[in-house]
Amino acid sequence: MRIISLSKKIGQRLMSRHIAAELRNELVQINEPVQLDFSGIKWLSHTFADELLGILHQELGAEVFNSRIRMRNVSLEIRGVITLTLEKAMNPGTAATSKRGTAKRAA
């Protein structure tokens, strides 16, 4: 299992949708389980979480996402953002923040 320390890779504040998209593209290329380490993370924006985890969940599907993506050292506050993001990913009609969700509603 590959471990990715988000604070070392990106910093303590995870906010940029662009950086999240780059990380998501990197995760898709990894053909083994990945553990995202949230130790040292002080802030996780909803847009970052949606771009990284929400869209990744939609692209991989629930079964593959759950088997390949693990998270550790997640604070209670950040866990709330992640939970909300994944709930929206499982119900795409309610995902207001993702570009993909917006495109689906507009179509």
C-alpha cells in the first residue's frame, strides 16, 4: 500500500481545485491501494474534497474506490467535510460543487 502524506505533498491547507485535480489524476494512475495521510492538515475546503474524493468516487465507482482509497489521521472536522463529499458523490443529483455534477444537471 502506498502512503501519501498530504501535508508534505501539498501543505496544511487543502483548498485548490486545480491541485486536487492533479492529485486525483495521479491517484488514478496508481494500481495499488493508496492511503491518504491527513496528519498535519489544518483545512480541507469542500471544493478540494469534491475535486479529489467526490469525482474520484464517481469515476472509480464505490466498490473500487473503497478497496483502493484509505484515509488516516483525519480530524473530526475534516472527516465531516469528507463524509459530506462522499454522500454527494453517491447521490450525484445533489452534488452542487462538482463540475461534473453541474454538467450533468445542465445537460
